[in-house]
Amino acid sequence: MTELLPLLLAGAIAFGVTMYVLLDGFDLGVGILFPFADTEDDRDRMMNSLAPIWDGNETWLVLGGAVLFGAFPKAFGILTAAFYLPIMLMLIALVFRGVAFEYRFKFRSRWPWNLAFCAGSMVAAFAQGVILGAYVRGASGVDHQFHWFGVFPLFTGVAVVIAYALLGAAWLNMKTDGPLAILMRRRARMLLVASLGCIAVVSVWTPLLEPAIAARWFSLPNLFVLAPIPVATAVTGWLVWYGLRDDSHDAMAFVASVVLFLITLGGLAISLWPWIVPRSLTIWQAASPPESQIFLGVGLAAILPFVLAYTAHNYWVFRGKVPTGSGYH
Amino acid sequence: MELTALLLSRIQFALTIGFHILFPTLTIGLALLLFAHEALWLATRRAIYLQSCRFWSRIFAVNFGMGVVSGIVLSYEIGTNFAGFSEATGNVLGPLFSYEVLTAFFLEAGFLGIMLFGWKRVPGWLHIMATGMVAIGTLISAFWILAANSWMHTPAGFEVRDGVFYATDWWAVVFNPSFPYRYTHMVLASLLTTAFVAAGVGAWYVLRDRHAEFGRMTLRLAVITAAVLAPLQLVAGDFHGLNTLKHQPMKVAAMEGHWHTETGVPLLLFAIPDQAAEKNHFEIGIPKIASLILTHELDGELKGLTEVPPEDRPPVAPVFFSFRVMVGIGMLFIALAATGLVLLLLGRLFAYPLYLKALIAASPLGFFAVIAGWVTTEIGRQPWVVAGLMRTADSGSATVQTSEVATSLALFSVVYLLLLLVFIGVILGLIRKGPTTGPEPEQQPRFATA
């Protein structure tokens, strides 16, 4: 039981992070795509497609941090301190992105808040990508230093911006219609190609960076067990491409791009297992004592189903295409 | 004092949490106001209550957004800037924060969209339920965060092994000795702050004779609320103070500027505390009253700051002054609320421009009282981060550089100042615009139903 608990809670954090990446991923993606809209009306629609849900989407980030704090306090302290500047940059960017939802509709000149929304989304996505890259590469030294200012983390920063933009474009294709949806489909296809390129580069680059990751993927029998993953990536990529053909497969295109993210995150999890501070502390070494993990685990197990239920209900209330002209504000 | 990463981190945390607390303070009160007015709308179908819901929910939305974005910063700063603290206390406090996210943040977020944008999309009963869920969410959020904060003042239900805290009794952790008092005091502060904001807004409309019916309704309800809550807050504050005297006597000694253990201690109205000389300059006091308030006896004995070595004493001057600011505003609120109640009973509530102007001037004071109260209790806990057990000096992140914290502190200072100005401007703009007198939201072109 004491062996299993840290595993379950690490699973809860992985779930929270995955929810965050998918949900706030398309939010941030919409922000990144803001400059590509043709008119202010289109930007109204883009923002209105997120207005009732973005707060809940961002809450998964807080959940991830809080559960990490409670279930793996050592890892929380080490990781957040190690990524001090990228985290601060991300938080300030998220502040600008978040307040733009309200302030954009309150001012006659909208460009400052368009800028805050777009730059905030872009910087937050980039910072998350940088943290991800440095995290995958792992810590070094006794004080667990992560060198986030390097070619690989900067590349993953750009990759996350591109991938979030893909999610955002697929979301907008699903939630809008007319010229905006057509524009987003076109952008989404370009972003899909770029995203698949980034996935390929990262897939080759990580084993080269870290021999342990190479061994994980290219030893026998792992090679055969894991071989379906790149195949699944390719098939899913084709499904996104196919779904973006016309306006009748908008939901499929969005779901397939979500699946593309799930496969990529799964691949990263395989590379990182069983570390929580990569190649420095395992899940078990960083775990809080059972009394904390049980208290936390019971709460997660009892409450998360309700959270998922009313979150789903909220999406259901605001289902369908966002019409032009009539905003929320 | 040397500018270390820890000192800059503490300044940054004080700045970011001081900025943040402004918004939840109003959120809690406004959520309950909105729920009450929506209930009145459903019960009476008087358009003025619906107008009120529409008006205050616009302000609520802006305020809530500011609270969300500034709150996320705090949840990460506990790790980024205080890794020492989070590694020592994570076993105990981490689960409390997790419960806050699970039971409060998701609840608020899950129903906020319906509350703000769902008038046309859901039936009336579901809409008021959403408003109620958001209101309950704000109270649950305050519950967990104040449980965690109170534990830092009066830790309970734990044991310490190798400098790390381990929970032994979760009930005792959550319901630690100061928590019920702190929670009551803070929730009352939120409601009172909101009541005076609403009173100021109502008074402004009455004085300007704009949206006067809405103004009168708002002012009347606000004055009644304040007349109930302001004296109640005095009682709650007194109980909280007695609890602090029991568990953190040095904090109370700093609040009272009281250096040496004595009987029949005077209540100081003014003084300049001198930390090095262990005494006050320019004391003005009322004999024996501090003893009376704190021990309920004229000749009761109170412990002075010199009971503990200098390195265990909190900085006295900020605690002493911020406490007086808080209490002074509280007394002013009682006077204004009592005056309002008398005028209301005489049917003269809207008759005196001077009183209306006083309410307008007093409308932001609740926020100052809240900040002053937090300065009192948090600086009063020093030099400890967990009272009596872990020093603030040991709470920092060893791997974070001074230059990094200086960078983030500079960024936060600029960004938060800018956003505070924008926020005040937008709120004043919304108040100036007033409640919309146009068609009810049901008739406005909203979202096409899917």
C-alpha cells in the first residue's frame, strides 16, 4: 500500500497536468492565434469561445502545483526553485492573459488588451515549453540544477507555442463558422505539419541528450513494445489532417489533435519514468509520508469525479458555435 | 539590512499577497450580495433587483478575474521563493491547499461561466444555484486558506522529525486553535468591506440624483448590513485578540507596544516604539484599559516583550501602527453604521449630503483595514514562519539567486501597480455608467440557443 500510494498520487498529478495542457493549451493557442484574425469581431468571437471556461481550465495548473506540494514536497521545492525565472515569467504572462478577458471589452481601444492577450498567451506557452525541455533533460549536481537556458529547452519552448496554436486552431474551427473557421482550418494544417516536425525532432533529440532515455526506447524488448507509439502518432496526425479538410469533421479534427497531445505526453512519461525530479529523485524518494498521501488521495478520489461532472456540464451549457455579433459582455 | 534573496522574496510575497487579498475580500462579499439580490429578484420579480444583479456581476467579474490571476502567483511562490518552508511544511499544508483547489476553485470556476454568461442559457433555478455555488466556493476557499495560515500561527496536530513537520491528526491541523477566530474575523471583514463599498456607491447615486431608486435600495440594504456586522466584528476581533494573547503573547505585546511585564497596563492611543531601547516615546494612553480589554480586570497582568530574548521579538512599530489603523477604521465603521441606522429609523437616511459624502469617502477603507490587519498578524508572528518552531530565516530557497528575485520583484511591482490603476479605473467607469435601465437580459440578443 505504501508503495502504491505515491504511484497513485503521481498519476493524479499527471492527470492534472494533462488536463491543464489540453484545456489551457487550446486557450493559450487561441491567444497565440489572435493576430491572425481579420477583424475585431472575429477576435470577439475567439475570446467569447473561451470566456465561460478559461478559469476552470487554468485551475488544473493550480491543482498540479498544490498536489505536488502536498504529495511530493521535496520535488515541489526543488523544481519550482530550479525553474525560478521561467515560472515567474509564465505567471506574469498568465496575469496579462487572464485580465485581458475582462479589460478588452471595457476599453474603447482594444489593441493594448489584444497585445496583452496574445503576448501573455505566447510567453506563457513558451515558458512552459522551456520548463518542459529542461525538465526532460534532467537535473545535475547535488543542488539539483536544471539548465533551462539552452538550445534544447528553447526549442521545446517554440514547439509548445506551435502545438498549443494547433489545439487553438482546431478549437476555433469547431466553435466558429464562416470565414473565421476556414481561416483557422488553413492555419491548423500548417501548424499540424510544424507540430509533427517538432515531435519528430524532439523524439530524435531526447535519446541523444540522455543515454538513459535511449536505453528506455531502443533496448529489447522495449523497442517492439513501444513501436506502436510512433505509428499511432502518424495515424493520428493523418486523422487531424483529414478532419481539417472541410467543415463537417470539425469535432474529429479537434479530438484527434487532443489525442496527438496525449500520445506525446505519454511518450514523455515513458522517457521520464520513474523520476519526479528527473535522474535525481524518484517518485518514492520525494513522496510525503502515508498519512499525508492518504488524506490527499481520499480527497482526490472523492471530489474529482464531481469536479469532472460539473466541468462537463459547464461545457455542455456553452456548447455549439459562438455566433457573431452578440458577445457576452 | 542586507538585500538577500530571502529578504527580497519576503518583500515580493508581501507585495503579491497584499495585492491579491484585495480581490477575494470583495469577491466573498459580492458573491453573497449577488445571491441575496437574485433571490429577491426571483421572489418579488421587481426589476430593480435584477438591475442590481446585472450591475454588481459586471464588477464581480472584473474583480474575480484579478483574484484568479493574482492567486495563481501565490501558489507557486510558496515553492519558488520558499523552498525551505515548503519542504518542511508540505506534508501538512500541501494537502490543505489541494483541498482548496478541489473543493473551492473548481466549484467557483465550474459555475462562474453560468453565473456571468448563462442568464439566457439555463432556467432561473439553475442560475441562482450557480450563483450560490460560486458564493459557497468563495467561503470554502477562505476556509482552507485560513486553516493553513492559522496553522502557521498556532500549529497543532503534528510532530517534527529532523526539521520536517508530519501530520498526526488532520482534524487538529485544520481546526487549530486560532482558526475559528481568524476565519470569522476575515469573513466578517469581507462582508463589512463589501457593505461599505455598496454604501458608498449607493450614496453617490443618491447624492448625484442618478439611478436614485437603485441608489436608495443599495444604500438601505448596505446600511442595515453594516449596522449588524460592524459591532459583530468588534466582538469577533476581541475574541481573536484574546486567543492571540493565549497562544502568541508576544504578538499582542507588540500590538500594544508593551515592553515590560506589568499589571494595570494602559491602552496606548499613540506612541513611537523603539525596538533597540525597549521602550516607547511620546506615549499617550488611557490607564489600565489594555489590562481591562485583554484580561477583563483593571489590574490584570500582561506579559511584555522583554519576556523573550530580542531575537525572538517581532518588529514592534509596524505591528503597533497597523493594529491602530485597523481598529480605527473598525471604530469609524461602527460610528457610520450606527448613524445610518438611526437616520434610517427616522426616515432621514438620504437627507444629509454630509453623511452621504462621508460614506463615499469611507467606501475604500475596508481594504485598508484588511491590509492593516494582515500586516498586524503576519509581522506579529515574526521572527517565526511557523510560530515558535521554524524561523523565517530558514524558509527561503537556497538555489535561487538574489538577482533572480530582484528581477521578478521589479516586474511584479510594475505590473501590479499598472493593473491596480487599470482596475480602479475600470471599476469607477462601471460605477459611473451605473445599472443599465434598458431591456431585461432575457430580451437582449444573447447567445443563440444551440
